Amino acid sequence: MAEKHKVGSVSALAAGKPLSAKIDKQNIAVFMINGAVIATEGKCPHAGGPLHKGELDGSKLSCPWHGWTYDLTSGVCEEDPEVRLPTFPVQVEGDDIYVLL
Ligand code: FES
């Protein structure tokens, strides 16, 4: 059964800075896209770049290392549609953000 893990606050995310968290051995990146909180794998599937440091343009995230681009609403990689960024369920309670793992 999934467990709830607090990863940060909505107010911090709303300030425009993605969050990163590590739960057990899982790296997580947390973004706000059009008011919705989205949690994804934190390391780029290409070579492990830190995705929370990537550049956001709407729902498109560019990896800071080699620029692979992901659509955060679907997880699909534009350079290789076979590559999909895993996403995780999120729960928001007040200002607290939880990821379910
Ligand atoms: S590690 Fe992300 S594009 Fe290479």
C-alpha cells in the first residue's frame, strides 16, 4: 500500500521554484503547472540529470544537462516518445504536499 510522504509546501512551489525530495532511494521532483502540483521521477532517464533544476516553459521541462524535454502532464519525452518520465500521485492538504509511494 502507498505511503504518504511530505515533500514540501504549496507556497514554496507557487513561488516558482520546483522542489526535490528523496524518499527511500527514490528521487522526486515536484512542479506546479497551471496551479496543479505534479511529482515526477527526479532524475532524467537519459543520464540522471537533476530535473528540479531544469527550465520550465508552460508544461515543458528541459533537463539542465543535455536539454531533453518532457511534457510534465504526460511524462512523454519529445526527443524520444518511447521514453516516459514516471509520475507519482500527489495529495495536497492545506499548504502541505505529499507524494504517495
Ligand atoms: S541527463 Fe537529462 S538530457 Fe541528459
